[in-house]
Amino acid sequence: MPPANHFAKGWTLSVLLDRALLTLSAVTTAILFAWLLYYSGYGLRLGTEGFYLNSIANPFAYAINFGASLFGFVYHWPYQWAGRDIAVLRMANVILTMALGWILSFLVIRRLWTVRWPHVAVLSAGIASLALVAFNPLMKLTPNYDTLTFHSLLMVMIGLLLSDQPGRIRQVLGWILVGVGGWCCFMAKPTSAAAMALLVMLHVVVLRRKSLLPMLGAALIALALLIATAYLIDGGITGLVTRMANSADLEILLGARHEVSFMFRIDPLAISRGQLAIAALMATAFLLSILGGSTRKLFRSLALASVLIVTVAVALLGTQPISIELSTLFLMPAFICLVAMFYRGGLVLRTQTPTTVALALTFLVLPHVSALGSNLNYWFAGAKTALFWMLAVVAFLSPLAQQERSVAILLPLTALAQLLTASVINAAILKPWGQVKDLRTYTAVTPMPGGGKLVLSQPLHDYLATARAQARAAGLEIGAPVVDLSGRSPGLLFVLETRALGLPWLIGPWGSNSSPAHFGQTWPLVPSPGSNAAAMEALGLESCADLAKAWVLIEPEGPHRLDQASVMASFGARQADYVAATAFETAITDSDDPDAYRQFLLKPVRPGGLAEQSCREARRQRPDSPKWSRR
């Protein structure tokens, strides 16, 4: 009897400790989620986020798109349903990201591990919190092509896991999700969609050779949605193909390195000694906790509780005890898998099944699939979908579930995912790129188009409020066409509620040290060297009637300005045809280029008929202009 009572007490203590940790983990996940929801109403980056908002607010105004991405059409109606409130749209983006990550993590654990479903719900939610790093490093919560690509890949993987479960309804729903996810991926990034389609075919052929017909059904769903999209956007397949081809041509002209020759490459993983040491130490500590057996249960539980408490402190207090680089999001799972291979004479390797191997490898490459076609370093871009790397670990370690220690093994992985999430997101909040440091210090409530509000830094609030008041006083009306030659202010045009001509963002040249679009890149380059040529071709798609009455925004001393004389000449205008209606100073930031620059809004003074005639004559005199840009 005494040994039995001792066993019962030990078992009860073990259960109580697990339940306490699971409860603490659930609370930590809720705090991380609520934390990001709270800051959905904070901050605004006028460059990239302005581009996203212009694309979403009026996608039908443009005949071409940046990077051949059609994300603006996907998010246009959700933006309308949100009442054009940016904060609400961002919150919906966060909720959808977390929900899809949670569902996928739940299905993976439920499929490969022996865990009761309430425990699965808590563990999968904690691991899914890593999906929130998709909003780093620029703290960009506004929906965009990157988040749509991530959501698409999540949907496809959810669909594949559902289609492999018993039950006709689940299988049908799974293949529908695969089809819808494939369509969404094409709308976000066609290059990633092609790679994802190849992965789906390999998954079906290798693991389930009898599923070719359902896969064909998913492909037909994606094709049907694509055809419907083509007719909605461009009146037919021919119009959509023309749009995509012209958009690709514009990217080549821009010189942003989106060509096929730059697409398939092997980028180096930038690793500092500090991050390597952090990854090795943390991975070792967590592996000791995972593989250490049943001894010292109380000590390990206290250690995990401490990690979760530190995670909560990072979120609530803004402390940053450990600086986590995006490269660490790969290094940590890689070290865990590497060390686990030597556990008990290679037990993990010897007991792998075709399913676990296929899932682990698929999750391992999905971040690079999401980055395919990007001009960023693929490791850097892929780190925003680091959830897939952690799920690869979950799949790789699944043979250990046979030891009936699933909760004890998955809890440290969950705590690790939560700590990484808190550290990465906190770093973005403390230093959002292109804005004033620390979103927590922002207090200026700023009205946005549609009636919503954002909390901004005081300098950005003053800049936008001054520009809006002076532009209205100068006669700039809502919906008026504007040509932005500042090269960096699409967000200002969105706040002024005007229509940016040519593209949602006529991007200017960016130096390699100041461009957020090239973090992690190793080769020396000046992004977008063809900015002026691309701007002229994009404006060539606009009607001369709109260009004749368009206002012009210039920044004569700006670091990313377009060439005013040549771009204006492309539609038959000169600076003498405008008068400076108003001027204002840009906001000072903590970015690599923090200085304020003077911007001018130029009002057209030529008669409309004369301006249109001059525009048409200028286009006839450009023999080098591509056919698609002459109208």
C-alpha cells in the first residue's frame, strides 16, 4: 500500500503541475494576443503602409500592380465592411492570423501526438502565438501581400490535414480550403502560389496516391475563383493576363530585382555570434527539459513557469532581457532538431514515419515558399512565417509521443514559442522602423479617413494635421487626382483622401542602407534605380484628362524624390504650369533618415483643354514608350 500511495501522490503532483503550467500558458497566450490587438490602433508608416492603404482603398483605379500582387482587391471589401477604420482592419488581420495559426497547430498536434483535446487547445494556441511575428520587423499590422501569402499557406496546410482525416465532410472541406488558399496565394504572390502548388502535388503523389481526383477538384475551385476574379477586375482572362504581364514588365523597369534570374537563389543566413550563443543555450535548456525524463519534475516546472512569467513581463512592461534577431527564429528549431537526433541512439530518427517526415520537411520549406520572388534575403523574409519552423519541430519530435509524455514535451516548446513571440514583437514596438521610438509613448489621437482614429507620435500627428488643414484651405478636394513626386509619401495622399495617380506608390530611389525593403540583403545595390522610368510608364496609363487637373506633391530636397522635370515632361507639363498652393514640413523620425524636409503641393493653373492637348502630344513624341503605356 505505501508504494501505491506514494505513486498516487507523485502522479497527482505531476498532474497538478501540468495543469498549473497549462493554465499559465493559456493566460500568457491571451496576454500576447490582447497585447497586439491593443496596439493595432497605434502608429502609421507613411511609405509601406500608405502603399497598402491606397491599394486597398481603391484597387480598381490602377491598370497595373506592384509585383503583380492583387492583394488590394482581396482586402478591399473587408476594408469597406470595417467602415474604412484602419484600426478595426488591423485587428481583423491579427485575429485571422492567430485563428489560422491556432487551427493548424491544433490539427498537427492532434494528428501526431497523444494529448487530450483541452490540452491540445492550450498547447496549440501557445505555439500559434508565433504566427504573430508576421507583423515584425516594421510593426506593419495593416493587411498586405505578405500577410495574405501567410494566410494562404496556412489555409492550404489546414486543408491538407483535414482532407487526410476520416469523414466525407472533413475531406470535402479540406480540399475546398486547399483551393481557396491556392487562389488567395495567387492573389498575394503568384510565385509563392506556383511553389505551393508543387508542394501540394508532391504531398498527394508521395503520401496519398488515391487523392488525385480531390486534388483536381481543389485546382478547379482555385481556377473558378481566378476566372471570376479576372472578369470582376479586368473583364476577362485576357485583361488579367495583360495586367500581370505589364506589372512584371514594370518591376523589371523599376530594377527592384524581381526578375526570374534573381528569384531562384540561395541566400546566406546572417548569424552573429551572440545570436548563435543565445540559440544554442536556449535550445539546450529546453531540450534538457523535454528529454530529461521524470526526475526533478518540480524544478523543470518552476523553470517553465519562470519563462512564462518573463514572457508576460516582456509584453506588459516592455522589458527586453534578451535581444532576439529574426535569424534566431530558425536557429532555435534547428538546434532542437539537431540535438534531438542523438537522443537515445537516434530514437527520433529511427521511428519516423512517412507522414511525419513529409510534414516536417513541408513545414521546413514553407517560409522560403512564402519568400519566393522577394528581393529580400529569403531567410529574413521567411522568418515572418516562423510558425512553420516550429511546427516542423513538433512534427519531427512526434515519435516521442509513444512514451506517453506528450504534454511534458510540448509544454517547453510552447513556452519557447511564446517567449520568442514576446521578444520579437516587443522589439518592434520599442523601435518601429520609420517612426518615433516606442509605440507606448504615443498619445496623439489622429482622425483618419472613414471616421476611424489612430494613436500616433506627436510629430507625425502635427505633420498630417497641418498638411490636411492647409491642403483643404488651398482648395484640394476629396478624391482629387495627385501625382506624388516625393517618392515616399503615399500615406499622406491616403490621409488627404486623394487619388494617387499611376500607382498607389510612385516609389523613389532608396539607398541600400536606408531601405526597409532590403533588410537582410547581402549584395550591394541601390533598390529601384529605375524609379523615374517606372513612374513615367505608370503615369502613361492614366488618362490625360486626369493628369491635366492633377495636383503635384514635391519634396525638392527629399532623399527619395523623383526627377520632377522628366516625370512632368512625360505628360506634357512643366513647373511653370503650377503654382505652389501650400507647403509643410515632414515629420521627424528615428529612422536612418530622421531629418524633416519641406514638401509643396502644386496646383495646376493651365486651362484643362491646353493641358490635355500637351499631354497627348508628349506621349506621341515618346517612341520608346511601351505600347501598353500609350493612351
